[in-house]
Amino acid sequence: MIQLINEFTVLLAEGTKALTATRCPTPGLDAGFLLADLLGVERAAMLLDPPAALPAGAADAYRRRIARRVAGEPVQYITGKKEFYNHTFEVGPAVLIPRPETEELVEAVLKQVPPGAALSVADVGTGSGCIAISLGLERPEWRVTAIDLSPAALDIARRNAARLGAANISFAQSDLFAAVPGPFDMIVSNPPYIDFGVKETLQVEVRKFEPPLALFAAERGLAVIRELVAQSAGHLKPGGSLFCEIGYDQKGAVEKFFDGGAWNDVTFLKDISGHDRIVRAARRP
């Protein structure tokens, strides 16, 4: 028993040491999580009650995972999953890894509309489907259209919807609304909003592994948001709502996109860090 537990302990220490050498911000956490996921157990439970034996091939498989993390690949892509709004979503290099700020976007939408209303909702740039599926599961009476330009992203979103039992989601490959006529009661989006100019300042796992299509936009990160606002005015029913996640410092620029008379009740909602992260606006009746 001591020998087997030592095998586990040595392997975990080896992974932690390798990640520490790369200046990984959370080497012990990542090393433990990658091993626990490989063994199919919770990290805390694994540390409290180490396995009596490691499955055949586990050590080699773990070292391959550590090598990928040493190269900068995100833990979520290595394991193929990410927790979001109380559900586990499949993720991979074709889709953005869901962030806590986007959970706040989902929460803001759900607070705006109480249960019971049968709405048509578009999630523009759905990626893994985390927004569309989370909304669909919380509001089964809604009809949600998950839109993305990337066929690979839509494949992942479809699998997530099927596995999580979100039967009220449909999918459309489209550049914004080019192939989706609408109109909708609500449009929700986490569009690309990072300036290409800051790419080299981002963490390696972001700039080298996450899909540029889901991260970056021209015009200092504002081009897609600007076009989304312009097109949403023609794809929302009168009185319908647009919810859009934006960069932490983009409020002043985004505010100007709503000039022109198509919108009212333009409101910016702060994230947990106090940044103006979500813009909510209503289409004039």
C-alpha cells in the first residue's frame, strides 16, 4: 500500500514541479486537477484519500497532459470540459473557454425576464453554446437560436445541447444575422471584443490556443459590437431587448453605437469587479 501511494505522490509532485518551472500561476492546482480528471475523481477527494493503485498507463497519460500544460495549453482544453452556470460543457480549440463574466451575462438576462413568457431568443456567436443552453435549460418555454460562423463551434454546441438535454435550442451557421431572418424577442451575445493590438500582452494560453475568431475584432475591438448593434435594430421585435458583453473599458465607445433613435433604456451593468461589462438596451416600440 505504501509503495502504491508513493507512486501517486511522486507522480503528482513531478507534475507540480514541471509546471512550477514554467511559472504557471497555479502549478499545484493544475497538476492535481489534471490527475484527478484523468482518474475520474474529484481533486479534493483524491488528495484526502489517494488511490490505492494507478490504472495501467495512467502515469504516461498524465505526463502527456503535463507536457501539454507546460506548453501553455489551457487545462480546459486538455480535459475537454469547463463548468459554466452549474453545468459541464465540452470545450476545445474551436470555442472560447467560458468566463465568469459571461455567467453574469446569463444571470442578467434571467433577472430581466421572469419565467413563463414564451420568447424567441438569439445567441449570436454561441461558441460552446454555454449561453444559449444555460438560458434554454433555465427557461424551457423559450425558443433559442444558437448562431455561429464556425461549423466546428456549432458541432460542439450541438453535442453540449444533446448531452445536457436542452431540447429547445436550434442552430444556425451565420455571420451575425446574414442567414437568420428573425425577428426575435431578445438577442444575447458575447462577441469578440479584444483589440488585435494587445494580442502579445495576453497570457500564452489565450493568445496561442483560444480561437482568434472568438477573441479579436478590428477597430480596437469594437467592430463586431458596432455591427451587432446596427443589425440587432432590424432583427428585434419592437420593445425587444439586446444584451451584449463588452470589454471592461469600452463603455464610452459602445454607448455611441446606440445613437440614432432605434434604442431606448440603454443601461450598462457592472461585473463583480465593478467594470461596466454588459450593455442592455431596448428596441423602441
